[in-house]
Amino acid sequence: MKAMILEAIGMPLRPVDRPNPLPGKGQLMLRVEACAVCRTDLHVCDGDLPNPKLPLVPGHEIVGIVEAVGEGIAPSRVGQRVGVPWLGHTCGCCSFCRSGEENLCDEPQFTGYTRDGGFATHVVADADYAFVLDSQADPVALAPLLCAGLIGWRSLKKAGDGKKIGLYGFGAAAHIIAQICRWQGRDVYAFSRPGDVAAQRFALGLGAVWAGGSDERPPVALDAAIIFAPVGELVPAALKVVRKGGRVVCGGIHMSDLPAIPYALIWGERSVVSVANLTRKDAEEFFPVARQADVRTHTKTYRLVDANAALDDLRAGHLSGAAVLIP
């Protein structure tokens, strides 16, 4: 197999050749068709998330074909197209797992962080955390759904049933969730970096009723706002534009520190919540909804050996939609 590996925090990924991985008990070995590049991959490579496995193959929005199975897995799974997300394993026995909150597991493993991921031609994954995908669909189009879509969906559920939804940071997750909001009959208000006219046009083209900079106020008070950008300063900004009783959802796994928030912004029963990881139930709900809503992901493809360029483009904010690596 070929892979792009992170050997030290802050260093560019390096291409390597290594033997194909062997699936263990309860596992699958996939030939990777596509792997989207997530902002969390940046946080891993840049050291914002502590203690990654090193050396590490990043990548956790994986679409691939099952080529081999481990003990306990039916041979009939060979040939299936599956998707592998961020949450790669849970203990199944802690209080969170037992109560249906496996996203909060005390002993989790994460794809492309604590175990090798999909910036490679082959990867091993737990069969229980590999979701069967449409064999006729475009794997490049599917890849961003495995994190941007799933985390966006969980964030939208946390936001509640309000009609007026603000989305801060109009990238991979927001462009998917905006389409689902419109399908559900909600109004989307898109917030980009101040002056980013291209992102605002992109949002309007996907059906947003208003688009502006994160330093602007929308024309109406919002029922909820979801922050996908990893910028803590956006929390008070979002609190200012949600109505009394509204909610601000922080959808990223990492965010810069929140500034001091005047109590007046919280008063009126406004709330701030975070989203941590995902559950398999989220996937069971989301993929049918994405099909019904006819979600179209906007992607830019890169060769596997150009993974560093994809990360740099994401870091610099040069992408509309999602970057996807093709081995």
C-alpha cells in the first residue's frame, strides 16, 4: 500500500510504501476509493488535538471497497462499498455506551487520529463502524458525508426545530447542511469571513436567504446558529443574533478559546452547546435524509501524493465545499 504519514507534529506528510494492513477480529480491510480532507485533519497535523498516534496516516472521511475480512465477519461483505467515519471504535461497556451516548465513550478510538486513517490506498476498520454505501454513487461525492455530513447532521439536531438557522463558516459541513435545511423548509442565514464574497455567493447559490460576514447582523433574529468555524470569538457574535430562547451550537471538535461573554448575551434563556463526535444512529438517520434531500457535495479532488497541498488550501480558506484525495 501507499500512504501519506505524519511523523511529527507540524511537519508535512511524507509518502511511504508499506505492506497492506491485515484485518483483525471483527475488522474489514478496504481499498480506499476516496478520502475527504477535514478541518479536524488540520487540527491533528498542527497539534491542536493532543497525543495522536505517531507515525500516523490521517484521514477519517473514507469511502472504499471491502477486499478482506477478519475473524467473525461474513465473507459476503467482500466487494461492498463502505464508509468509515471519525469514530472508529468504542468500548461498549462504559456508562455512556450503555446509555446510547457512544459518542462520549470513555475509551474510544478515532480514525486518522488514534488509529491509521484513509490518506492511503488501503485501511483497516472495525466492521461495526463501517457503513454500507450506495455502490452506484460517486465515491468522491460520498466522502464528505462521512464527517462534514454526519457532524453537520448532529449539529443540526442539537440546534432544534427552529425555522431560521444561522451557519457560521460556510465550508464542507455548512454546504451540506444548508441543502438539508432548505429541503426541510428552513431558512438559512450564512456567515463567512468578513469580505469573503465568494463564500457568500456560494451560500446564496445553495439556497441561503441571506449571506454576510460574521461581523454582520442578519435582517431577523435567528432561532439557532451553528458554528462550524473553529473560532471561539464567534460564540458571542452568534449569541447576539439568536432570539430569546435560541441556541448556539459549536460543531467543531476543536475551537479557539471563548472570550469573556457578557451575561446579557446569555440571559433570555439563550444557550451554548457543543457537539462531540457522532454515533452510529446519526449515520442511520443521516444517509437516508441526504438521499431524499438530493444533497450534492461540491468537491475539489487531489492526488494522494498532493495531500499536503489539500491541507494547505483548507488552512488558507481557498476551498468551496470539500477537498477529496483520490489514491
